[in-house]
Amino acid sequence: MDSFRLHFPIQKQEKQLSFDRPVVFLGSCFSDEIGEKARLGGLNVISNPFGTLFHPLALAEVIEDSITDSLHFRPSQRDDVWMDWSAAAKLQSTTEEEIKETILGQRKLLKNKLLSASHLFVTFGTAFGYYLKSDGKLVANCHKQATSLFEKRLTPIEEMSEVWIELSAKLQELNPNLNIVFTVSPVRHIKDGLVENNRSKARLHLLVEQVQNAGYLYFPSFEIVNDELRDYRFFTRDNVHPNELAIDYVWNRFLETFVHEDLIEWINRVQKFHHAMNHRPTGKSELEKVQFAKFLDRERGILEEKGLILYTL
């Protein structure tokens, strides 16, 4: 027994990840952090094409609009910058037409990946939603607009579960081989208040329970960080976000759950290659630099022959 942490078993999933089929990550921090590790491990990954989204209904909207080829667009303007109420602020442009083209392009990209993906990982971050007073609709991001434009409220579980059960069924029609996995972000939204954050997370867990009852999977990233690790040494200085040590731990438990042992070795090898590619061999002799370059060339050849995806960092 480990006296410094509470370990709990996670059942290894029968349907596992592979190098030859895309994997889609959408939602909160899990999608950003674990999606990036999967990408650098050589998997065919698309992660948050609309930016980091936290609310279940905001996530549902971008998926629904993508798989139905919707031309619907919700422009938002701040000074000379154009954005979309349904996407994060990283998607922006100087004209309304350009941001619309960007949004439609991202929808097409997401749909194409979902058509052939083996897994879709969806991470819910908060049940608090910000609704535009002008039309009563939820926004994915407030884009630093005046708070007076919005009404903040907790979204009912029934509303979220109805949307997600229906949407999950549509996704299975689109791609019958798609495995949908839900997670809840371990990051606390302390700006809402700790009590309020706990109530929000409780709604997300109940939402996941209802979609699980409809036949979909759950990966316990929330429990890994807040119950298994359960120590502020695993958080950044804000005491809210998991640090690199915690993210690595969640990543390893993710691999144990969704990846075959033989494949894990190749994923780790690709990650080491990307790390080496990003390394600048300062302080080394010219001979050492030449040898290092030859090593990278040999390793690249082996990995490319294996058909693995390599990235330029």
C-alpha cells in the first residue's frame, strides 16, 4: 500500500487507440494537455479546433454545427476584432467575412476527422453558462465584453443530458465505430467560488452518469487528480491547475487505459524524438553535433517507415 496516495484501478478498454485512425479531443484542460501529448506521441490528433471550451452545451453546439454542415454564424465584434460567440477567442480576424470562413473551415475539419475517428474524448469544465441577454443564448466565450451583456446561471442537468444523449446518438450514426469518452476537468473554477464550483462539478458528474447510462464511456481524470494525487505539490502556483508532474501522471494512466503495451513503447519513442528535435545541442563539439544530427536522421527514418506522424516543432 502506498501511504502517500490513494491508488484505484481503471479498467483497460477493449477499443484502443491506434496510429492509423484519428483521435479527437474537445473541451477543457484535458483536451489541451492530453491531446498535445497524444499528438507528440505520433497519434493522428485534432484537439480543440474551436479553442478551449468549458460548457457542455457550447461543446455540443460546435459538434452539432459541424456534423450538420451548418452555415449558422454568431459574429461578435470587439473594437476592430471579429470573433464568434460559439468559439474561443483564439479564433479571430479583422473582418466578419474572414472569421466566418475560419469557423466554417474548422467545422469541415472536425467533421472529416469525426467521420473516421476511433475515439472522441469530451471534457466538461463547468456547468455555469453565460447567456447573452439580447437573445438568451449561451456563449462559449465572453470575449472580454462587458459583463452587463450576459446573465450567468447554472444550466439544469436535464437540459444538458437531453442534448448530449441525442447528440451522441447522431455521432454514432455518422461514424458507427466511434468510441465516445467523457471526462470532467479537475481544474476548479475558483472565480465562481469554491462552493459554487463544487455544485457545478457535481452537475457535470451527474450529466456524465446519464450519458454513461446511454452506453458511453467515462475516463476519471477528475478523480485521478483530486482523489488519487490529492496534494498541492501536483498543482501549479495558482493551486488550481495540475502541474507538469500531474499531467504526466494522468497521461500515463490514460495510456494504460486506451493503448496496447506494444504501442505505448512507440508513442514514448516518438515523444523522445520530438523532444530531441526541440533540443539545441549548445556547448557540444562539432563532432558531437554531427553525431546528434545523424542520430535524428536515423530515428526519423525508422519512425517514418513505421508510418508514424512526426511534427516540426
